[in-house]
Amino acid sequence: MLEIIIFNAVMAFFTALAGRHRKIGFWPVFVISLLMSAFLGIIAVLLSPRKNSIRTVVENQELQIRQMNSMSTIMTPPVHAQTNASIADELLKLNELREKGVLTSSEYEQQKKRILGN
């Protein structure tokens, strides 16, 4: 009888380890697995969505901003080749990006200086 209890506790522990990277977390999976069965704990883990850490989201956003900035530098013709209308259009686009939160104020000012040739 003691072997069955120990085996169930070990199985609950390993099932809970799988749940620590899910939204459900370690302890709820451990309790479900311990009180009911490891099979139900595994089902709970599989039904629970993966954690999406804030750090990963911020890193992805920063990467997208850097990629946008590098693409805009590559795709934008030199300032001397632009007409006044295209300079105004570029400034309007930059302002829209800043208002949407895609560009920070410092990035906006940097791109604005580049467009105006300052």
C-alpha cells in the first residue's frame, strides 16, 4: 500500500513539472494529480495554454521596431532626391507611427532629423 502512495506522489510530481511552464502552474497540477490521478493532471496540463512571458513579448516588440527602423533606412531614398511633398508625407507617416506607439519620441526625432537633413 505504501508503494502505491509513493508511486502516485512521484507521478504527481513529474506531471506537475510539466505544468510549471503552463498557465495552470505547478501546484494546481500537483494537487489534481495527487488527489485524482496523474492521467487527469496530464490532461489539465495539455488543456492549459503555454505561458507567454512579458519579457518575451517586450523583446519581440523591440526586435520589430529595430527591423522597421532598418527597413525604413534602406527603403527611403536620400533626402536630396525627395520632393517637398514626399518629405511632408514621410513626416506625417512618422507622426502616425509615434501616435500609435510604434516609435518612441526619441526615435521619432531621430528619423525626423534624418528626413530634414539636420
